[in-house]
Amino acid sequence: MNIPIKANNIFLPLLVLSVVVLLCACDSPTTAPNPPEEPLGPPDRIDIVYFQQGKPCHCIAVVGETIQAITVVYFSEQLASGKLTLQMIDLDKKENAAIAKKYNAAPFSLFINEIREDSEHIVAVPEIWLPTGGGTDNLEEFLKNKIEKSLSGEL
């Protein structure tokens, strides 16, 4: 294939420029590591917030039922004392629009909100839908461990 000389005069500088730009873009300066954060300790309160919508099919409904059962069975003391709250939010209701916006919630999403004084730390828990984190076999143990870690300030 014969490429005219004129095309080579344009192509080669553009190729060199592209390679230089790519190499510069890939260069990331190294920074000193951040000092380890001091543990915050247990939060004042934990809010477990699950967003539902409509009438879910059986396989999705089981997740909401499991979240409720786990909090009642394993964390009844914390629920009674107010250290832990459980909120099952219906996204179909207009009065729940503000809380859905606060959590940037999608249907059937779970969040753990750690509250310390006036600050909130909202953690999404999408793993409830993954076989390794949730799934019907692991969901109970996974959620129990996640809530325990959050209550102790390890989340």
C-alpha cells in the first residue's frame, strides 16, 4: 500500500502527540498515605432502612421479610432501647419522597445509617442481592454480621 508523503507528514506527528498524551495521562503522582483514622467508636444510633415498592414477587418479598426477622430476632434489645431502628419505606407513597431522595434510593435497596451526634454516615448494602453476600442461603448471616459491625462502630 502506497501512502502519499503528504499523509505521512500529518500522520506521524499526530501519532507521536497521541502517544505522549496517553503516557502523560497514565502518569499518576504518588502521594503520601493518609494517616490511619482513629476509630469513631459505636454510633449513637443505627437506622436500618429498606425501600420497597408495589407488591414484590415472592423472591424479592423474602428479602424484606428476612430483614425484618433478623432485626427483631437478633436485635430486640437494641430496638427496644432505640439504639437500632428499622424503617420499611414504601416508595409508592408520595410522603416518602424526601427520605427516598436523602438516601438516593431505588426500589428494594437497603441502607445502614450510622448516626453520631449531628452527623450521619449512610452505607448502601447492595450485597443483599449478590449470591456471595445475600442470596437466600447467606442473607441472614450476612445481615446479622453487617448490623453487628455497624453497632460496634466497625462498618
